[in-house]
Amino acid sequence: MQGLTRTYLLALLLCLSLTGLTQAQEGVGNHGSLRLHADGAAGIHGDFINQGAFENQSGLVGFYREGAALSISGTHTPVIYDAEFDVPAGIWLETPLAISNNANLVSGDIRTTRVEAVAYTLFSFDSFYTGDSDVSKVDGYAGMQNKREFTFPIGDISRLRELTITADTQVPMARAAYFYEAPQASGTLGRSFKSEAPEGPLKVSQVEFWKLEGPSPVRATLTWDVLSNVSGLSSFLEELRVVGWSKSAQAWVDLGNTDVRGGRDYGSITSGTFIPDQYEIITLGGTDLQSQGYRTVELDNYYLSPNGDGLNETLELEAAADSPNNSIQIYNRYGQLVFQQDQYTGGFDGNANVDLVVSPKSGLEDGIYFYIITFHDLRERHQGYFYLNR
């Protein structure tokens, strides 16, 4: 920070244009107009109370404190061009905080109430952030403004649990928070979103959920980790879903699965298009095709050697050519999805097309792989193993 990171705000008179600024022993209050010029920088080491205009289009404002938390409050929203957060004990937001360029999350969480989105970190237009991790994230609500794609750096006290939205047009506003609570008994929201689906084999997570707010159609990508227990939602990753609690129906609704990546312990799933404001919360769900009458067929194991000698070059499965309404998934020995395709008729030659584990179109290492091909017209699932040896 060019020697400025441990300097109190009042010592920066050469860099600042100030009106109505006061400083107490434990914090700083802005009661008028505070503005940084050019490459000016300010370090705030205590609570910040913003009661006046603080809208900077340049310069850096850093929040630093050792051994204790600090808070940002006031009647006006601070708008910071570049921000840095290095408060290991955390920063409590009691008012929205807007970032117009870059936020560097060094250490400590930015915390807000989860009861409602009255305070949140807002990333607007071309703003972005760096450094998000299990120990530096938004523990509460984060917001975005005027973007077509954004990943909310949200989580709980110990885990980063990101949520990404994508849209076909610019989204004017959206907010999100993560809750490590059972949806059917949320103490924070004081609500019970019963875990049973209204009908059919739809299952709903009993350990976590996200709250996503916004008026525009989006697709949401949720992540899971070892604590999410996706194995309890579905026997197969292809049957995982994003589900939402409908405000109008007061029931769980299947929001779809347009992309799923990863393995049993870590991965992500993307929904179909929906309007967040029509749903109270969203979370991970699953279906079980076997409960819908799908018959599972165990196939023989295969040997695959794509080495150019013309023998066993690709994975050819029975009935695939005659029943193109199918989907195939291939997993490595760790349970990670490495290949998936709809309307599979053959042609897998040992190259991955899922980029969570390896680069797309890269050659997989030798070893044993597990495959599942589901024939939707036949209501059958064929599964087995093959050994890949180049």
C-alpha cells in the first residue's frame, strides 16, 4: 500500500479533500463530504460511521485491524473505488457498502445479518474482487448490479459456498446469501421449508440452502462439498437438480439441471432459467430414476486402447445407436465426472470433456473408469466398467 496501510485517516490530508470529518479513539465518522484525489489512499483502523457523501471514483480505501472486529455503519452508502479488507476478526456491515472497481479480500470475512438484505457488499458494473477463500469472503449478503454474469463470494463462518448467476441480458440487481441450516427448520429466517416434495421422487437437501433475490431471469450455479451429502439426494450425479421453494405454490419446484460437473465430494450444478424473486430459497435436490421404474442393466466390462492400431479405439455400447434418446456419464475411480454427452452413439476415445478435473479434450490417464448410459425411451440404465490403457 506504498507505506499507507497503517496510517490513520487524519494523517492523509495531502491525499484527501474532507468536510465534516471527525475521529474518535476507536473509529472515524464522516458527517459531510469525503473524497480521494487521483491515487490517494486511506487506511481505516476502527469503526467507520458514514453520515455524509462518500463516493470515490479513484483511490484506495483499506480497512485494517488486528485482534478485534470493526464495523461500517451510517445513513449513507460508502462508494469505494478500490478497497482492501484485512481484518482477521471480521468486518460487520450495518449499511450497504458499494465497490466500483476492485475489492481485495485479504483476511477476515465481511459479515451482514442474514434475516434480510438490509446490508450487503455491492459489486456494480465492471467491479470485481480477488482473494476470496474460506477465511476471506462475505459471510452474509453480497449484491451485484448491472452484470450478465457474477459469482457471489459468499459462505458461512468457515466455508466458501459460492453461487454464480448467468443471464442472457444484463441483470439490474441481485443479492445472495448462504445458510448452513436445514431448509425445513431455518432458525435464522424463522421459517420451515418442509423437505418433502409435493409429489414425485424429488428429494431436497436437509443441510443447506441459498437465498437469491432479483427480478430478472437467470441461471444459478450451486456448488457442493463433502458436507453437502449429495449422495443422499441421488444415486447418480446426472439426477441432481437445483430446486426452489415457490412463493406462490408454497412447495418445492424442480428448477432443472443444464450442467453438472465434479464428483461426490466436490462439484457444481447449473439450473434452468428462472426468476429468483419467485422463490423464497434455492438448494440442491435430486431425483431417483429407479423409483420412476427405470430398470438397471449390468453390462460386461470393456477394454479401451485408443492407440491408433484400430482395435478397441472407442467405447461402443449396445443399443446406443438404436436408441439415441440417451445420456452417458463417465467417472474416474475417485467418482469425478470426466465425460458426459447426450444422444451418445459411440466415439468416446479416452478424452475428457469436463473441465473441473482435467482440461477439456485432454487425454485421461490409464486406469479403471465407471460408465452409466441411460436410455430414456426404454426406461433402462446400463452401467459397467472399462479399463483404459493407451
